[in-house]
Amino acid sequence: MKATFEGEFNRFGDREVLALIEKATGQSGKPATMREILVLWLDRYRQRRQMARDLNSVGFTDAVLEDFGLTRQQAEKQAAKHFWQA
């Protein structure tokens, strides 16, 4: 069963999330608001959960990971990070 999230978090697209990441990392020069940080964390949580599921699927081979420039160990380490870790 796939988890779904309702509310305003779903309205952010990839570009908006990237802008929030820039803000949260201080690259934009303006500090991020708490809401923006929460949106960033939610996006990281979703991405890492999906990555963990994908790594366990049959079609996600080492060759596919190599296309992304990752080893299986690197991908598993990234998927295991907590959402608040960059």
C-alpha cells in the first residue's frame, strides 16, 4: 500500500522543491522558513522511501545503478539517510 499525503505539500513541483532546497542550504542568501524546511523534509522522505523500494525490486539492477553513477552500496546508504540529513 502506497502512502499518500494530502494538503498543500502536494502542490509543489520539482522546480519549487529545488528552489526550497537552495533556500534551505543558504544558497539563495535568504534563510528558509519553517514551512519550507518541512516541505523539503517531506520531499526527502518520499524520495528516500521510493529509492529503498526501488532498490529491492527485481528490475533495479547494478547496471541501472551504474547508469546513475552509483554503486549499490552508495544507493543503499543514500536511501537509509534520515529525511533531515542532506
